[in-house]
Amino acid sequence: MAGTLLDIFTSLTPAPTAQSDRPAYCVGAIPGRPGYFVGKDREGAACILVSGAAKGPRARAPIRLENLEVAFGLECRVRSRGHTSEDVFTVIRCRSEQSTLVRYFFSVGEAAIGLLGASPSEAAIATAVNRLAQIFQKLLRPASQSITGLLGELIFIRQSGDPRRMVAAWRAVETSRFDFSSGDVRIEVKAASGRVRSHVFAHDQCNPPPGTVALAASLFIEPASGGAALRDVIAAIERRADGDTGTLLRIHEIVAETLGDALEEGMNYRFDERLAVSSLQLFDLRTIPGVRGGLPPGVSDVHFRSDLSASTPVSRQDLIDRHPASAMFLDLLP
């Protein structure tokens, strides 16, 4: 739907200057979502309008961020198909004209709309809007990880048998030592920009808890001016998620937290997709070259570089043979 929202926005003209002091918007209805509209204000900014909110003194305090602002209970003049009317809306406005941010605004907005459903309460609207605002707040911070690292994780999710389950397992705990954790399964994704499988691991990752299945997913990410873009990988995951709003919002939360103020650069990063997918291999973290056993007293946070070139990848059948109960998580793997 995000493409649909962007298409609606592109088809709109800026709202005309009106005699009234009330905010004015040129709007288009969102198909299948009664009460929701894509809007363009007098300045040509991208907006999403949700009807049926409280007005006057009951309205909630507005939210204003660098790239996003939200007004609750706003009395507006809206024009749709040549007809002008007045109503009360919650107006979510993208303050940036940057095309990447506008596209991202509609993508996150789609997930928020799906979360709200038909005829949402004022409290539900406020909750969804606050979550959207938190995502945009993350875009003001410096990037927390490299673009290639995030891209490797996203490719792994897209190639998995169950993307929704993988997203649920993705950085499930802020302090998690692995990229993905689900039950007794631990998976760490490593992306190399060269053609050598040399990656940095933490001591804890190569000494996982007893009874767990711990894997390293290694792949090559190389830039290619005519290749696929990071945003294309996200869009593919969204399609495979079948509109699951929890999955969509979780993806946007982690992407925003990871890329921060480098969102535009990250979304437009292009890479050799065939190389990335064909090079994806799994390795047992217990058998790759690494530092094993306990650390001396007072020593912690040990990291080291491990070259997997001479290590043997594990297959699905290897995992079944080594871990008879592993069939339950095979749908997580590529």
C-alpha cells in the first residue's frame, strides 16, 4: 500500500489558499481504509489525515519533531475531487521534502494505519502516532551500525522460510549477543565487503550456552551502481509479511534505529544482489576458528577476527543430524 499512498500523494495538487484561517488540504481517499486520507497541504507537504478525532480543549497536545509533526483534533478544510468540506482530523505531516523521507513516511504510515484498523478510538490513534513519532525520533541520531551489516541481516530475513518469525526474533532484546534469537536457536549474520569470509566475533558468540544451536550466517556484500537497493529488500520482506502490521512496524523501528540520520544514504545503497544471495552460507559457531573456554578473571568483552575460508559450511541435513530436534527451526533458515 505504501506505493499506493505515494501514488495518491503524487497525483494531488497543493491545497489552494483559502479565505478561512483553518488549515487546508487537497486529499485523496486511501482504498479500503474509510476515514483515512493522503493529503497535500498549501506548502505541498506530505500528510496523512485520520478523521473522527476529538477537537477543542479535549484534543491532545501536538507533536513536533525535525521531520514529523502531528496535530490532534484539527478543524480542517479538505478538497477531494473538486468538492470542499470541513471536518476534524488527526493530521500527521512529514516536514521534509526529501524524497527518501517522504517515501519512508508513507511506508511507516501504512503500517500505522494497518495497526489502527477501521474506526479507531482517539486513544488508539494517539498510541499509533506516538509509535510513529518514536521511529522518526530515531532518524535524528547517528547510525548505530554499518549499512552492509544491516543489509546482510535484511537479506537473511528475506531469504528465510518465515520472514515474520525471523523479524520477531530479530534483535529481540536490546542487549542480545546475537542478531536473531528464537527459543534455543542463535544466529549471527556477518557481511564482508571483500571476497574473504573474515569476520569479527565476540567470545560469547563462539561459546554459546549449552543446549543451543548457534550459527553464523556469512555472505558477501559489494556495492554495484546498477544493483538492487536496500529499500528494495525491505519492500520484498514487507510483501512476504502479507501485511502483518506488527512485522512492518518492527522492521521500520530497527531500520530507523540502525541507519539514524544516514537513512537516505542507506535506503539508496545499491549492491550486487546475486553475489549476496549466492554467497550466503551457514557455519557452526562452535567449530569456527575462535577463542574457546572461559576467560581469565577480570577479562571481558573479548572480540577477535575469524577467517572462515577453511571452515566447512553446515547444511540443513547437517543440522538435523547434529540436533535431532532442529526441524522445528528449519523454517527460519534460507
